[in-house]
Amino acid sequence: MSGILSTFTISLLTKRRFLININSPCPLHDYLIPAHFEWRYNSSILTNRTSSYQDLTLDRSAKIRSYLSGISNINKYFKRDVNFVRVNWDFTEEFRKRPHIGCEIPWITKLQYADMYKQLYNFLFKPSPFLVRALNDFDRTQRTRHKIACAHVRFGGNINMPFDYKRVKLPLGMLWNYFDNLDKEEYDFFVASDTNGVKHLAKQRYPGNMIDTPGQITHIDQPSLNNQREGFMKQLLDFYTLVRCDILIITSSGFGMLAAYIREVDTGLYCWIGRDIRPCSRYTIHNTFPGEMLAPGS
């Protein structure tokens, strides 16, 4: 979504049509379909047109940043008829440096990050019928109580994701203490994580309240023995479950931050930092976890 926000903004600045072409590990449009804007890519647009491909991920974005901030003409960077861009960073701070950005794209200077992401996500995406059926099946087979309390726990490098970098280890006792104080007759519990160890401990501690989405934990951008398509579905089920939580506890991860940004309710949000689970809001998590969704060096 960070890359989508950046590319969408570039399309507006260059007055180009915005399209999404994501086929790995499977076509995105199998799971998410256009809500209010037709973004699905079709290769027929390449007929009799020139094209280019630019990978702007990680530190490869250094050159383009001067164009984005308005020091140079951005149209000189994207010269082809069709410009493919791979990017996974949010360049909002660069766009906001442009001298006339308030006239070109007023919302980028007026909206906070939480509202930019929520409005863009809901403008572009809605669950496909296939994903809606899977969400309904999950509710029917798992949900037993009126409310749901959720946490997203990101540990990084572990047996489930050995190629991922390690995050700061969190004391799980903090999470269990929080869940212990909730009414077990009122809440189902859900823990989304990048490691089965956390989920196993949660199920052991709260066997009558813990619910889970089907499938194996999988990093879809890294080598895995698991089925990538099944792993992608699990990620989306986890994501939409977090979006619908009455209580949501997030850690330092863009996955949880995005769920908090587009969540259906504004109350019951908590940020977990070290030994502290503190109340926060959609408008403070960006500063609570700086760097998770920003460009390098911002």
C-alpha cells in the first residue's frame, strides 16, 4: 500500500493512467477488486507503445527523490508511454516539498497519513466475492462471541520466516495480562503473527476463546515450503480480521499499522512498545512507529 500510494500520486502528477499489475504469488484481483476506480492492468495497453521498468525499492529510490520533491521536472523521469514502477515506500514527505503540490494534489497536504491510507484503500479496493465467502466462512465457523480482541505480533526472523530480519523481542506476558483482564464471555481472542510459536502459546492459554484463520504462515516475498497462494489468503484473512476488531493491539509493523489506519472503528486501539501497551489513535501511530511506512532516510 505504501508503494501504491506513491505510484498513485506519481500518476496524478504526470497525468498518466494508474494501473496495478500484481501477479505474485497470485493475481491480486482474485482477492481484491476495484471499488470506485478501475485499476486492473491488461497487457493490451502495450500495443504500439513504448514501455520501461524501474525498480525503486529499498535504496534504489535515491535518484528519483529529487524529481518527486520538485527540484527537477518529474515528467523527465517517466519518459515512456507506459512506465512500470516497482516501489514499496511512501514518498509523501517528498511530494510535500513540491512548490505547487497544494494546487496539484490538495489532499496530500491536508490529510494525515491515517486518512490518506484509509481513503485510498477504500477508493481502490473491496473484497472479491471469493474473499467475501472466505471471510463469511471464518465468521461462521470461528466466531462465537459478540466482540473480538486482537493483537498483531511481529517478531521477524524465526522458524516460520527464517529470511526475515529480527525485530525487538516483545515480552508476551504483557499481552497475556491484557487478555486476562477482558471478559471471556464477551470477547473472542485473535492473534495474527509471523510465528506459530506465539499463536500456539495463545491457544494454550485461552483454549475457549482463541480463534484463528486457516492456512500456514508464509512470507509471500521470500522462499517458502508452504503454498504461496494459501499463504496470501491467510494474510488477507488476518488483515481483514484485524480491521474488524473491537480491540486492536499493534506492534512495530506496517501490516498492523495499515489495519489500524483503515479500521472500521476509531476506539480500542493500543500500541505495544517494549513493556508498555498504551492507548493510541490512528493519528498517533505513525509517530509511535516511525519509519515503518516511510521512504529511506526520511
